[in-house]
Amino acid sequence: MNELVVGSNLVGVAVAEHVGIADAPERERYELSIDGEVLGFTAYRARPGLVGFVHTEVDERLRGRGMGARLIRFALDDARARSLAVLPFCPFVKAFIERHREFEALVPEAYREQFGL
């Protein structure tokens, strides 16, 4: 699990939080948790050599703090480490790849035009 401690400036959120991101293959998703509570996920469908990201959700209390981007970066880094091709059906994942072109190579060239990449 990827874990770090971050400060918070949001009312009702702990000053020091333990943020974890991990693959939960039994639920076909990567999960972002803070102090053990799952507050975000990106769902996927896996096939041999391929992962298709289909939906991402992040708790509204975390919006604007970069947690969604941290979640997607972790998932894409994991796909790269496992030599998996990526299909970004989820608009959030696609937008992340558009902003971070270093991940574009994970999308097979034959599919890039379909995803507007």
C-alpha cells in the first residue's frame, strides 16, 4: 500500500491523515483511503495484458486537494509496472492522461484516436 501523511485545511478533516492507495482486485478497483476509510476509487475491468478504467469517484470532502490525481497516478504507475495496456473509458482517467502525457504510451496506439489522445 502506498501511504503518506498529509495536512488538511478542511473543517471536519483530521490535521494529520494517513492516506493509502491500494489495488483491491477482488472489487476490481484501486481504493484511496484516509485513516482506514475508503473515500475514493477508480474501477477497472482487467483482461490479460490490459486494464480498462471505467469509473472514478472521490468523496466531495476531498475535491480540490489532488487526491483523485494521486489515485489515478498510482493506478497508472501500477499498470506500467505490470506491463498492462490502458484503455481510459473513464473521463477522469482520460483527462489525467491528457494533462500528463508521460502516461499516453500506456494507451495502445491503435486506440489513442478513439480516446482523443
